[in-house]
Amino acid sequence: MKKEALELVRKIYQSLKWDLMSQKDLEEVFNAAKTQAKFLCEKLTEENKDRQEKYEMLLSEIEKIKFQMV
């Protein structure tokens, strides 16, 4: 689950990084990526009640990711 969480944040981070090239603070972009990943997990939890535990674990792992890991 940790690897999935990190991969999700990395993908969102890479996407945002290119969209926000004028933004000089990459850590701020990273924080936005984490926020988007958490939002995605929350929506998936709402829509997939049968997989709620999986998305809650993923959300927990996303919380642990630090900028240096990306």
C-alpha cells in the first residue's frame, strides 16, 4: 500500500509540476499533489464502500509521504 500511495503522489506531482512551471517552490507543488491524492482517496472511499478499508489505508500512507521521498 505504501508503494501505491507514493506512486499516486508522484504521478500527481509530476503532472502539477509541468502545469505550474511558473511556480518556483516545488515543495508547494508537492503539497498540492498530496492534497489531490487525498481528495481522490476520499472520493473513491465514498463511491466504493466495499473497498473502504483499502482507500483508508492508502490515505494513511499518503499522509506519511515527505517531499524528500519524491
